[in-house]
Amino acid sequence: LGNGIAFDLFYNKDVEITIRGEDTLSGVNSIQYYRSAEILTEDALAAVTGWENYHDQPIQETAKDAVKFVYYVKVTDNAGNVTRFGSKGVTFDLTPPQISGVDDGSTYYTTQKVEVTDANLQSVTLKDAPDTFENNQLTLTGNMEAAYTIKIKAVDKAGNEREITVFMKPIQSLAEDIAGLTKENVTADDRDAIVAVQTAVNKVDTEHATDATVAEKNALQGILDYCEELLNKLDEVKREIDAVTGAVASYEKDTVKSSDRGDIESLIQRIDSLLDGENLTDSEREELKQARESAEGLLEQITATANEIAAVTDAVDSYEKDTVKSSDKDDIESLIQRIDSLLAGENLTDSEREELKQARES
């Protein structure tokens, strides 16, 4: 009895136990049973006193997880002969296998380790997976050239099963939303997409990206470096836009002087450099065009002031005391008014102001 019985029956639902006994000579006198939670030796079984009579009605066993039992039977014939035997050991198992390490329906990019556990595991089936399963652990290879789907199905001896589906994608697919962006064409409109890629990459689980998969870590870092490079370019462009537009705005037509010409021309060159590139949004391009128009207006003012200075000084120099006539009085008075108008403004350098004062005295 003892060595021939094992807990090798597994159920995940209620069962009925039916007992039958036969005797062809004297006939069966009684059938009794004893429910045990463990396998008994013959000596232990002989010492049992709690036998119950069986009345030809199935015994109902309600499924409760992890419950085990063996039914021992004692049949006595009318001649007083006794036979004892035991059923196979039964284990109730209501818990499906556990699949850990990945989440059902999730997407992964790097190598993952999946563990399947169950006290009574029967089988593990992989579908559409170019991987191997050893010692209850599955390796999902990351950063494959193409995306693939893997279904993991685990079944235990009681028929409980669990199935999950995960999706494996190439690491580079994380950057597909910013594919084609370079330092030469990235604009502020792309910033949110770049930051989103950064966030996604930083969330990637690299726990199992060991030395064997160092290329995966390098690929992830490559995307982060790429994003950082693009963001640095955006910051550089933003700083330059702010610098040139702020500088142009610091000048006013009423106060700009010829000494400002070189700086303003340099600003126009910097604006043109930005406008010639592909790093501007529509609004930034419009802002720079307006700044350039303002800078051109400043240069026009400087030129107009210089022309007026030259005109009045040349006109004054055209007169000489030895030859000036009364008929020149109106013209000379007009020149004095024009000189006074220039002197009253703030568009003159110190040397230009001194030159005009001398012309007025003349």
C-alpha cells in the first residue's frame, strides 16, 4: 500500500469518489473508507480506528486550493476476510502558473528574463518566439532587427493555465518620431517630440541588458546623445535669436549714431545667417525678418544723418568771406537752421557735433 501510492492526480474542480467492492465467494459484507491528508504506511493504516461506512453514494470533495487527500478502503466479506487498498493521492490546485518579469500587453526593447513558476507545472508553450526556455526561465532577446510578438502559455497538471502576450521592438524604433531630424533642420516645434523620446528611452528596463547585451545599452545611450545634441542646437538657436533681436531692439532711430553702423551691420549678418538656415519655426522667422527691417531702418537713419552732415558742411565750405554776397543770406540762414536741427537731435557722435558747431560758426 505505502510505496504504491503517490500524489499524482491533480484537479482544479470538485470531484466525486465512488467505491466498489466485490467478492465472488461469500459476498461483500461491508465497505469502509478512511480519508487521509497524507500517505500512510501499512502499520499506520492498520492502526486506524476512524473507518466510516460507505453507503453506495458518491463522496463529494469540494475543491480547495492546495488540499491533498488519499482515500483508503477496507472491504470485508461475509467470511470475515479483509482487504485494504488506497486510491491515488489527489491534490487540488486552483492557482494558475505565475509568469513574472514582464507584463501582459507590454512592449519591450531590451533583453528580458521571464520566469514561469508553479508547484505542479506541466508545460510552457512559446508561440512565434525566436527564444529558448530553460529551467523555468525564458530569455526574450531584445533589439531585434524587426518587431515580433511572443505568446507565453503555461499549463499546470491540474489544467490551470495562464497566457500572456508581449511585444518586442528594435531599440531604434523608440526614436522613430524624430527620425530625419538633424542639427541642420531641427526647430523649436520638434522640442516636445525630442523630450518625449528622451523620456521613453529613460524608462526602458535595462536590468537584464548584461555584458552579453552591452550593445543594447549603447543603442539606448546613442538615442539619448542624439536627443541631447538636437536639444543643444535648439538652445543655441534660441540664444542667438534672443541675442540679435534684443540687440536690434536696444537701438532707436532718434538716437542711433554712425558709430553704431559696424555693430548693426554685424547684427544683420547674424540675422541673415539664421534666416538662411532651416532651424527656424514660422514665428521665429517672422520675428527675425521684422528685426532685420528694423536694423535696416537704423542704417538708413545713420546714412540720412551722414548725408545731411555732408550736405550742410559742404554748402558752408562753398562760401568765402571775401566773396559772400547779400543775395546768399537766405541760403546761409537756411543752412544754419539745418545745422541747428542736427545739433538739437541725438544722432551725432562727438566729432560730428564738433564739426557742425564749427560749420555753424563759419
